Amino acid sequence: MIFNTLIYYFLFLLPAAGLFRVVKSDWRPLVCIVAGSGFFLYFSITQFGGYFGAACLLMFVWESLFSRLYKKGSIFCLIGVAQAVIFLFIFKYWNFFTGLAFHFSDENPLHWSSIFLPLGISFFTFEFIHYAVDRYKGTTEAGRLRDYLAFILFFPTMVAGPIKRYQDFLPNLLHPSTDFTLDWNRGITRILSGMIKKFAVADVLTSLTNHLNHADIAVAPRWVLIIWIVAYGIHIYFDFSGYSDIAIGSARLFGITVKENFNWPYLQTNIADFWACWHMTLYRWLIDYIFIPLGGSRVSPIMIYRNVMITMAFSGLWHGAGLNFVVWGLWHGALLCGHRLWRTWRDPLPAETSLGGRLAGWALTFTLVTLGWAFFCMDIQTALFFFQRLLIG
Amino acid sequence: MDWIKHLLEYLGGEKDIPPAGFPLTLNSYWWGIWWGLLACAILIFCGQSSKFIYIDF
Amino acid sequence: MTIRRFFACLAVTLGVIAAFNIFLALKVDSVPKSIQRKMKAMPRIDILFLGNSLMQSGLDPAEFTAGWINPEKAPLAFNAGLGSSSPVEHYVLAHQSIEHHPEISCLIYGFRDFQLTEPEGYSWKELEGNRSMAYSMEPSVSASLYAPGSAWEEWRFRLIGALPALREHSQLWKYVELMRRDLQQIGMPKAKTNEFGRVADFQKVAETDLAQFQRAGEMAIARSAPFVPAIEKLIKMALEKKIRVIFVEMPVTAEHRGRYYATGTWQRYQAYLKNKMSASGVTYVAAGDWVPEDADFSDGLHLNSTGADLFSRKMTTALTKELKPKGL
């Protein structure tokens, strides 16, 4: 919801973006802070956790105050990372991990039945972690408290990204684009096309993707299963890229440029290129804050594969607190490892030069990515049943 | 293919410069009609009230 | 792009949207509009039948008239039953009908289960379709019934009622929904449908949890639940105009009778309703068992044509022999 409510546009986006453009530069962060806080409070109270959800605004306040202690090489940066991870663990993974500890039995004494997910927690904690790590490494400046608060409370990207970097955001905040008509022309166009992607494609396809459950899979002919899973792949792309379009277009109304999240991922001819074009800000984040700290690709080949698998398993777990998401992540990890192996064996790739090779690469990539969605949208048992029906009948 | 991608990105608001040979510049009144058409299409298709998938993450 | 050109573009956009609205206002026909048109086209209405799809599918005015002792002198009946609607829309329809046909002498309202006393929540998504009658015909009154005292809601009802693109949205949306249903059907066993939609959907609606049903009934009795505001207003308006008001408990399937209406809760609730109605000057007709065979239902809720014939004839009998409204 949120981006498909009139309240978002008329109560938050248009007034805030308009005000941001007319106030003096010193006041701009304040506009972001006030509008972002109002946005968080309103949508938390109405949709995400009620008043308890709204109280999570204190997490932003605490984070911004604590961030003032960050210095290059400081222990406080590491504590900052730890507390961001703890926030995420408590709200998103508490029941999952305590459930694992009690083997998912019905009698998990630590089960938190009234748990709620604070608005945008998966995304803003990644921005908290990024800032703490980059301050630790000295690769970003501290900025003023209000600038940092404006960064974490910038509402167009607060809920579901694109995941920002402080180094990119700060110059935009301090010196936003002044070409009002260009920004508003592009911003409005972007928002409208994002909504078309969501309403006219993604939502219509739910009539097919709703069938991805055990009962319907059991009665459907096999050829229909292919239609459903392809529809899911298209659905999730149009849903999230539509969302990203609205977020990027909204930021553009402020004169702020936000990094792109998608670059025609389904047209890519290998899995590495797919990931370089799918949810790009998350992928960059995973590389910078998981893969490289693990050693990246400057270690032995075996360790590289291990790092890839860990990174992608983490990516899966981030997408949802369920084993099926972990399997989805591992599936992609395995594909990336397979691609890396292939590249080691056949480099340069003849596939990259011939049309037939590119077509084969595209078909293989699209098929494997599409099959992988089975683990994303169904629990493991249902997904395995899906494959059983698809392959055996 | 690249030209079509560029065109779609331009019409979708991602690119600021039109692809070579495309007559509609950013200064055109046609953008008003384009926005109107998109808005009408949104009016027709909205109402399913389904959540964005990534918003629950 | 200059600022002037940018605002000119916005004006063009508003022009396109305005043209779209005008097109919809002129071209789109909706069920509420057509029922209102039919009502106005009637030379005279003596008996007005009101309710939701149960009444719409259940009462055949021709059969009702044919059963009269002297059909030529039979009162003229109009069935204003409106599928997927709530008491607020029924009140609006009644008000419009009475304004246009002051000769109406009897109003027969069909209800099911706890519909008369259970406050109906509403969201804008639920107010789509036939319920758009609420804001398209009498927005202020509807707002006061759905959200009493809320100026914000009244403003919203007025605004939506004034803009055809919002008011008639369901007429556009139905094409999208039909496309979605076609897509949904690909490769799947064909879903059984009737005039109101998919039979399975109504089957689900009919299958209320028994404990929940009993809880709802007991709570209504315990708190001496009043009629919902729209029903109160409907009764008041009709009685002020000296119109006889009859509330009919609509026929239900044998399964529904056996499972829910055989319970003590329903019998107590029935007694409570009867008392309440007689205190308000309303006649209660328990027609829940008038159509004994489930074969006369097209799904878990609606009567089919044979069921409708049976119910209509029994309605005639009840009116002529037992109820005898004044002036008929």
C-alpha cells in the first residue's frame, strides 16, 4: 500500500517536495525530517503496528544521536552495526529463529504472538549499517545531525528502497537540482509509469499467481504450472520495479537523484549480469557489506564460492524469515557459483559474441531465475510439490 | 533493441534525453496528454488494493 | 521546459481527465442508474420490494401479480432489490422511489440473519459497485448513515459522487475483473456461475462459523441491539408517509435452516426482532422456510427462477390473506 494511496501524494509528497524546493537550503533537512516523521507515524498507526509501530520512530532518533559517536576505527561504529542487526533480528527474525530452536513445534515458549514489523525496517537498518561501516572505514563524512536524520527519514525511499548511501545523498540534500520543470516532468512521468506497472500488469497477474498453492497445483495440468511461475516472475518484477519507479520519481520531485534499482534484468544473458541488474542497490549493499568483508574474490577459489553462497543465503534470509527464502538464496548462490565456474573454464565466452549463444544464455538465465521463484513464493514443501508436478507429472 | 529500451525509459521518466530520431522533446505539450492517458489508465486498473510485495520486508 | 510550458502541460492533463469524466458521465450505465430509471419509468408503484441480491433474485413481480385473485386489479409491484448492497443503499432507493411515487402504500424489505441489527463496517473498496448508489445519488445522507457526524466523510462522499471517474469506477473495473477471471480460469476446471457471479464465492459467504453466528445473535440480544441507522431511518420515513412496512426474513437453504436457524440463538433473536418490530409498527414475516428444496437455490444464498416463482406466489398469498395492507 502507501504508494497507492492518495494520502501519500496529497498529504506528504506534494507538500513536502514543494516546500523543499522553496525553503532556504538550511531548512531543507528539516523539511525531510518533519515530513518523514509524519509519514512514519501516519502509516505506522494506520497500517504497521499501530501506536507501538509509531513508537519505533524512536529508533531513528536513537540511531541519529548514537551516530554522532562514530569515528574512523571507533568501537561505537561496531556497536552501531550490532544494534541495527539486533533491531532487525528482534522484529523480523525473533519468531523464526526461536521457532528453529524449538524445531517449529507449536510449543515455542519464546513465541512472540503480537509481533509486528516496523515500517521499512529491512531497508532502514541497511542504511544504518552502511553509515556505521563507512564511518568506521572513514569513507564517508559525519555530516550534521539534521543531515543524517534527513537521510534516514527521507520518506520516498524509507519503506522499500532503493537503498541509499550517505555519500550520494548528502550532496543531493545540500545542493539539490534546481531545474524544477525537468525534475517535475521526469518525476511525474516516472511515478505514473510506476503505477501503471503496478496496477495494469503486476496486480492483473495476481489472478494467475494466486494459484501457486498446493491445492491448485495438484489439479492443474503441467503446462499451466509453467504459465503460473512465469507470471510470478513477471509479477514480482513489475511490482517491485513499479515501486522503485514511484520512489525514484518521488525523490526527483525534491530534486534528489536516487540510484536505480533495475536495469532490464530479464534481458540479461547470464546470472551474474541478472544480479547486476536486479534490485541493484541491494546487490551492491550485499557485495560491499557482506561479500567483501568475508574476503570477496581475493581469496582461494573454494573460499570465493563459500563467500558467494553465504552472501546469497543472507540475501534470501533478508527477503523473508523462512527457510524457503534461504533455499531461494542458495539457489541463486549455486547459479552464481556455476556461472563463475563456467567463466573459469570458458573465458572469454564465445556465447558473448554469437547471437545464438546470447539467445541460449538468455533462455537459460530466464528459465533458472523463473524456476527459482518457486522457492520465493511458496514454502519448501509446496515448492517441491510444484517441481514434482512440473517434472514428473 | 537499445533504441526501444531508450524510448521506453524516456517515456517512463527514467531518461532525460529522447532516443535519436524521436520527435517528442521534454518541451512538448504532448507530455500533458501522455500524463492524462496514464492517469486514466491508472483509474481504470486501480482498485485491486494489493500490497506491494517488498513493502512487508 | 519552461515553467509556463510545464503548467500548460498540467492543464492539458486536467483536460484529458475532464474529457474522460465527461465521456463516462454520458456513456456509462450502472446498475444503480438503471434501477432508478426503471423505477421512474413505472406508471405507478403500490408495493415496493427492497433488499439486496436475495430480494433481487427472489421476487418476480410478474409472478407476484399473477397470483393475485384478480390479476387485473392487482397492485403494481416494483422489485428494487439491489445485489451487493447494504441498508444505506436500500434507504436511498426507498427515498428516491417514495419521492417519485408518493402513491406507494407498502414497503416490503427482505433481510437475512442479523442484517438489521449488525452495524455494517465500510471501506472505500467495499463501496464500489452497486453500493456506489450511496455517494452517487444522496451523498450527504449516505455519509451521515455510514459515518454519522463526520464532516470529512461527507466531503469525501460528495467529491466522489461528483466525479464520474470515481463514481462509475466499478463500471470500468468490471472489464479488468472479467479479464482477471478469464486469466484465473486458464487450465482450471470451469467455475460454476450464476447471474451474480461465481457460485463458490456465495457458497463461502453462506458458510458462517456456527459459534460466530451464535455469538453474534446472543450479543445482539444481550445489548438490545437497535436497528442499524439506515433501517431506523427507512422505517421512520415510511411510517411518516403512512406506508405499511413489512420485513421479510428471506428464504434460506435447508442446510442453513438446519445448522443455524434451528439453534436456540436464532429463535431467541427472532422473538427479539418480532417484539422490536411490533413496537416500531413494522410487520414481521418469517419466510425462512418458504422454499423447502435446495434445488430451488442457485447457490448457497440466492433463489433460482423456480424458487423465485414459489417465493413470489407465497408472498402474494401472505399479502392477500394474512397481511392485507391498507388500500390494496
